[in-house]
Amino acid sequence: MPAPFLSAPMKRLRSLLPLLVLVALGVALLWSGALDRFRPEHLASEQDVLRAQIAAHPILASLIQVVAVALAIATGIPGAVVFILAGGMLFGIVWGTILSSIGMTLGALVLFLASRAAFGPGHADRPAPALVERLRGGYLAHPASYTLFLRLVPFFPFGGVTVALAWLRCPVWLFTAATAGGGAVMTGIETALGAGIAQTIAEQGKVDLGLLTQPRVIVPVLFLAVLALVPIAIQRLRGGASRPSP
């Protein structure tokens, strides 16, 4: 077959390759059972051993946390939050938030750039995914504030929003700034939840529903719930403002 007929499909495959590699890595992670080692109940049984290893190799342990979160976010695997909870359990709130925020930002940026390459400059001519259509109006009206808003609210799927913003050709600088800023708020709350779980387990020596009665656990959960209600509050405010006065 003549080369010109192969050039377009090959270019398309080359642009899709980074995204396909990330998907393959995500599938491999899920099938390997690697997520199970980061679940709170598993970490609870090995807290003392893991913290001793972190104290002995702080730099290596910190790098592992950053890479683990980055890989989980970049591949878009479900349950990536367990890596952030693990960071809070093992590193504490402050250092755990810093490490997980770095990993989250790097992972999101990798997924964003891979998605932009996959879509290509002519993607606007193709039908947009449903999530893109839902976000398009708000993003085009106020790109900076809306991108930050999307990163602050846990109601929106993190990986889905990343891909949607890549489709909408969000500038790299804006995506990175909003992810590092807004995403760090979410990461901080989830890290605090992990640290609270670890402290409660250390005191009670077990993992059960009694965790949810502890203030150090329930407060971060309430903060997440409040953030999830932000879109509903905004819709109500907009609806009230648009109604004509009697």
C-alpha cells in the first residue's frame, strides 16, 4: 500500500499512543492488586513497620509517595484516593499533603498532555463527549475561575475533568495552576482524613464503623460533603437571581 495512505492512520496512532500507554498502565495496576496494599485496613496492620521504614529512608519513601499518587492520577484508575489517604496515615497531614499534592499535580499534567496529543488540533470538528458539553459553557464564559472551581469540587470526576479540559484546549499554565491550587485543597482534606484514621486506629487498635464517630475523621468528611454541595448552592443562587422581582 502506498505510503500516503498509511501516513494519516500512523499519525493518528502516534498521537493516541501516550493515552493508550496510560490506560494500559491503569489496567495493569488494577489487575496486579497494588491498590490493596494501600487500603487503610492493610496499612493499619503495618503502621509501625512502615513508619520505621520511612524514618530510615525518608527521601526514598517520599519519592515513592509522589510517584504512587502521580501514577494513580495519570492512569485515571478508580480508587486513587487510597494513595492520598495512605499519605496522611504514614506521613501526617502537612508532609502528606505536600507529597500527595506534588504527585497529584504531576499525574494530572501527564494525563492532560496525553489527552491533548490524542485529540489533536482538529478535535473540535468531532462530536464532543457528554462531560465536555456539560462543562463547555461555564469554561468558555469564565475560563480561569471555572477551571479552579472544577478542581475544588469533588462532585466532578478528577480524571474526567482533566480529559474534558484537554478537549477544550485549556492553556497548560491555567490547568497546572488550578490543579496545584484547587487540587491541593481537596488533597489536604483527604490527607487529613487519612491522618485521622491512622490516629484513631493507633488508639483503638482496630478498623470499624466507630471511626466515623471520631471528630478527627468526621470533620474532613463533612468538609468534603460541603464542597460537593457547592454546585447545587451556585445553581440555586443563579436561579434566584434570574427570577424577576415581584
